[in-house]
Amino acid sequence: MQYEKNNKERIPYEHYKGLFALMDPIEASERLNIPYDSEKKRFSFRLMHKQHYIDHPWGEIYTDEGPLGENFAAKILILRFFIEGRYSNPTGKLLTYRDIPWGEVYYPNFQGRCILRLSYAFGNKLDKFEKVMEGIGAAKIEMGDSAYKFEFISNFYMYFIMWDGDEEFPPSAQILFDDNFPLAFTAEDIAVVGDISIGTLKALSAAL
């Protein structure tokens, strides 16, 4: 998993680790619909199509290859998800970032940080876009010139939609979310979600 803007530091990370340690893991497992192994004392969850684990109460996050590393912003996002998030079945309605509480306020930041960045990364490279999306198990959908639905974290899905550019118009993109997203992430958290997902796709694309 790649994250390009490490704008969080260790102090808030340690704060959220402390809150995570106080959390009831059984309650969190039921609240998020994510399995918890009481013998191994760890949650198992998917992030960008890859299996991850987080130990309770220690808050250490790792994959089968090893620890997540010094990626504090991503680790804070995951800790906050377990501490505050809640799962509910989506209704089928899709949300833009503006539809999320406080999304209208933070939209200019999200547009530049995520939507434009996605467009610049893949707007003229739809073949690479399709390869990396299929590589993370995304499902192709009929929107735009190329679009995919994918699971960001266990049971929470988002949508990347691309329009190819031409002589008159530059390439463009849109990012949509299932309507259960605001139950798990604030508008500020969702900007980090965009950073992580786009950074991961760019890293996978560079390896093609």
C-alpha cells in the first residue's frame, strides 16, 4: 500500500493507539462486521484487496509480508475506522464527496488532492487504469469511458470513473462512494482514503 502525503505525525498516532487499546474488540467486530480472533487477539480485514491484520490492544497493523511501516496517516485512518466506524448495508445510492457531511466545505481540497490527481494519473492511460483496477479485484461498471467499483476496506466500496481526453477537452475523473461510507469516515478521513487508493494504483501502474 502506497501513501504519498504523510501529513500526520507520531503524537496523534499514539493518541489513537491509546483509544484503540481501550476499545471492546467484540463490540467493534459486531459494529464493523469484521472478524476478530479472540485467541490471536487480532482483527482481519481487507484493504485495497490485500489482507491486513491489527492486533488488540496493541494496535499494530501488518500484512502477511510484515508491518505497515512508518505510514502514520494510513495507520491513523485505520485506527479511527476501528474506534469510530460503523457498518450498515448500503442502499444502492451513490454519494459524491459533496454529499458527505462537510464535503461541500472541504471539496476544493478533495478535488485537487484526489479527483484531479486521479485524472492526471490515468486520464490518458485507460489501458493501465483497467489493468490495475482488475489487479485489485475491482468490478467493471458501465459509467464514463472506463469505471470500476472496488472495496477500499472490508465492506466499504467506492467507484473510480474516468473520461478520456480529446482535442477539445482534457481527461476527467469522478469518485463516488456507497452511502454507508459516512458511517465509517469523516470528510477529512475520506480525503486520506483517496490518497491511499490513488497512491496504491499509481504504484501498481508503475510496476506494469
